[in-house]
Amino acid sequence: MEARATWIRNLSFTGTANSGFTLPLGAKREVGGDEDGFHPVELIAIGLAGCTGMDVISILKKKGQKVTGFEVIVRGERAENHPRRFTRMDVEYVVTGVDIDPAAVARSVDLSRDKYCAVTATLRPRVEITDRIRIIEEPGERAPAVSQGD
């Protein structure tokens, strides 16, 4: 994989990678930027959210879960002194759907964290990463209950 940041002006860059997509990179005005793009450190948090999110939703679909909405929220804490690296990242998985199995969601998160997500593997062990799951049950046709007599 190759990624590059091409300078535009001041602290403004365009980021690209093998996928061919581009994104604006910028910095806060107080450090000489124009506030016209993502701050590079934000992309680390977005990368974590996207990586684990893709894993979890893929696994939930394979498990037959009726997911109607899904969001991964990453909240990061950074060191006070430079280089101000992330010291902790809290990952919240918000799964909305019908008849969602909490055990299936928990297992999907575990698999992403422990086996599949390259971003998590890259950040650990230097960054403490915690997980939290929130399930929002949506009204809809629930799966029929199965009794032992059936």
C-alpha cells in the first residue's frame, strides 16, 4: 500500500492512496492552517471506526441479524505533551435493528478487536482501546419464539 499527502498551500494537503480516492487535509488556524480539511490525527480515529465497523457489520450480516442502522463512535484521549499521541480510545457500537441478538453483537465486536481489524492491531498495545455496545430495538416483525415442544 502507498499513501501520499500532496501540499497545496500553508498547511493544506490532499491525501491519496492506492484506492484512488482523495481527501482534504488541514490544520487549525492557531497553528497556521486554514481549517480546510481533516486533521491527520482525526483520520486515525476515523480509520479505527471504519475498520472495526466494516468487520462488525459484515459479521452481523453473516449471522443473519436484521440490522437497520449501525454507527461506530470513537472517542479519543490524547497525551498533553507532544507528540500528543492517543493514549486511550473508547469505541461505541450502536446497532439498530429488529430482534438483535446481544450475544451475536458482542461476538462480532470480539472478532473484530481480536482477529480482523488491522487498525486496532496497529494501535495496541500502546493505546488502551475499550468497547461499548448499545442496541436500539426497532419495532418490526420479530422472529417467532421457539418452544421446546416444537
